[in-house]
Amino acid sequence: MRVSMHSEEEVFGQVKRVLAELFELPPERIVPDANLYTDLDIDSLDAIDLILELKQITGRKVQPEQFRHVRTVGDVVAAVRELMRNETAA
């Protein structure tokens, strides 16, 4: 299910949906500055599930090192947008 997303709002909406569905989180908790680990209780195994889901959404292979510095929902959005930019440049 590859989705074409370009604006930050579109990417945030998709990331929010994925986080809510994968981890059964209330959507109101998923805000750009929410910390994945401390605010949303996502652990390292959950992060792998998130990366795999983002691969499905973007159609791009997501390297774990690309997410090494991801800490917040906003960081996830930025990383996805970067993947999308790399795709259009390729």
C-alpha cells in the first residue's frame, strides 16, 4: 500500500494513523513533539515494527541507521519526508 505524500501535514497524518493503529494509541497523544519512548511508550522492538510499516507506506527501504536519531513523532515525519525526497530525486 504505497502512498504518495508530500506535505508535512500529509506525512504527519499518515504517521499518526500508523502509530495509532500499530500501538493502539489515542490519536490525541500523537503530536509532533511527543517523545516516542517516554511519551508514547514505544520500545526498540516497536520501533522496528514502525520502520517496517513505513517501508510499506513509502515503498522505500528504510535503513535503521536513518532512524537512529529519531526521538519524536516530528522526527519520524522528517525522516519519512526525507525518504520521499530521495525517491523523487532518484
